[in-house]
Amino acid sequence: MVFRQKKSSAFDARAKVKVVLIIILLCLAFLLLNRNGMVRLVQEKREHREFIEKKITLEKKQKALLEEKEHLLNDKTYIEKIAREQYNMVLPGETVYKVIEEE
């Protein structure tokens, strides 16, 4: 009895490699593109970072506003300064001079 080698063994090996590669690519696509995939994770991390930065900015603004509130409640010279600069107010008996600059 004579045994013959199959000539299609090389073809079978290539086909197996192709099938394995396709399966790996499908798995990677699933991991990257599904609802809870890597793309979504990266987006969520970026959004989280933006929220943290916004929170820090708002906390700084809140601190500045609380400090200004304390000044307005307790410091009469600060109140006078704000009234003069922002509201153009003067004390009784003061004269206001406006300087007009030439261009």
C-alpha cells in the first residue's frame, strides 16, 4: 500500500492562519467599538478630566466671591473704593474732575 501526501496541506495551513487572523480582528473590533469598548473609555476619561478642571475653576471662583463678600460686609474702605470705581459715586462736598485725553 502506498500512502500519498496531501497537496492541500499548505492550503489548509494558510486557511487556518486566515481564520485565526479574522477571529482576532473581530475580537479587537468588538473590544474597541462596542458600547463599553476602549473608544468609549477614552472619551469618558477625557470628559472626566474636563469636569475636574471645570470643578477646580468653579471652586476658585467661589473662593474669590466669598472673599469679596467678606470685604463688602466688613471693610468700609473697600466698599467706598468699589462705589467710586464701579458706580462713579462721590462723597458729599467732593468735586469730580473728568480728564479728557486728546487722541
